[in-house]
Amino acid sequence: MKTDPKETLMKLQWKILTAPVICLSLGLAPLAMAAQNDVVATVNGETIQQKDVDGYIRDFNLSPEQAKRHDLIINELVSRELVYQDALKKKLDKRADVVAELEQVRVKILLNAAVREAMQANPITEDEMKKEYQAQLPKMQQQEFKARHILVKTEDEGKAIITALERGADFSTLANEKSLDSSAKDGGDLGWFPAGQMVEPFAAAVGGMKKGSHSKAPVQTQFGWHVIALDDTRQGKAPDYETIKPQLQNFLQQRHIAAYLEKLRSGAKIDVKAP
């Protein structure tokens, strides 16, 4: 199966988060039973309140359109309550394996609460993000390359292609005929990219080439053997501050968490037993 060059060579950096749909979620904590008058349903005498509906909408990040379907949400909350009551009736909360799982959930909640409190005590400031942006600018302004490549299975195939190029063969024609990559139909063209977005052997090879040249030896990566032609180079342009601000915030949040953990470690007595 042919692969897209930017799917095979470029490192994936982003993940897609999908919103949950309304469904029976047995892994969720049981409903909170608060003494309020905004009751929307009762199940065997136990109340489901509007705050439970609001919490469900918030926890599952429902869209405004989904949030309007109170009938479906209440039906889901009723289903959860029925299953919860059945679990209590069967004394599942007393079973050893369930007790262990509940303790794990309790620990996770406390861990998250402790980290949130630490972050609130030491929040990320606008000045801190701007300073980090300036510090990262040189890395974001890396040189960019415009290159083509021919992907083959073996080193010998790559050497044969290089020999053909040195005898005057056209790179794009060879890519169209020989390359296993889907870029073959475009003459092996990979477009513009910073070297850091390519797998390391490929990036190192491109970084050491002169504009207008091709690799003198095949370059091996996990995808096979590459013959590379470097067509052009340019200085990369860094994204503006507002564009990259969410990533800066996430980066600094991880740094704050690391500092919080290091502080805990420095004040703790830790004895790790050898396996």
C-alpha cells in the first residue's frame, strides 16, 4: 500500500480529540444526592436533580444542540442510577476487586486535585509565555528545505538510481517509475519542510546537502532506502505569538508540573528497591 510522504516521513505532532456521545457510561462515578428542590426524576426514591443534568453536560462537553436534549440526558442519568442501585444491592462495593478499583479512582481524583491546586498557586502568566516565545524563536525559525525523493526497498536499487542520475537521467522521471512512495506521481516532490519534521536519517542527509544536488549514497530509514534531491532552501518563518500561544501554555504547564514534582521529591525520603 502506498503511503503519503508526509504521513510516512513527517512526525505526527497532533492528536484529534472526539466529543463523547450520550451513552450508558458504567465507568462514571454514581450520582451525587444533594438535598435540593430542582428534582428532574426519581428512581426508587432516589432523586436526580438539575445539577446532575448540568454536570453531565459539562463532563461530556456536549454541544449546545446536544444539551437541549434533556429527555435523552435524563434517560441516561436514570440508567446510570438503576445500574448503581443494582450494584449496591449485589454488594459489589464490598467485593475486594471493586474496592481496589474504587481506591484507584480515589487516588486519581486526589492526584488531579493536588496538581490543579499547585497550578493555581503558581499560574502561568502572560509575561512568562511571551518570554518563552522569545526563547523558542530561534528553534521555530529553522531552515526549510524543498526536496524530492525516490523510495525503494533495497540499497542496491538506490545505488542503481544514483548511477542513472549521474549518467544524466531525469530525477522526476525516475521517481515516477521507481519510487514506492505516493509522491512518485509528483516526481517525488515533498514540498517545503523544516528538517526537524523528517525522520532523523532523512533530516540529517538533507541538512548536509547543497542546493541542486542529489544524495551520493542511498539513505536508510524505517521506510526503506531514499535517493534525495535538494531543490531549494529558505529561512523558516516563526508563527506569531497569538497563533502559538495555546502550545506555549501547554508547554509551560508541563514545566510547572515538573517543578512541582521535583519539589516534592526533594523533600521526600524515597527508597527504590532493586528488582
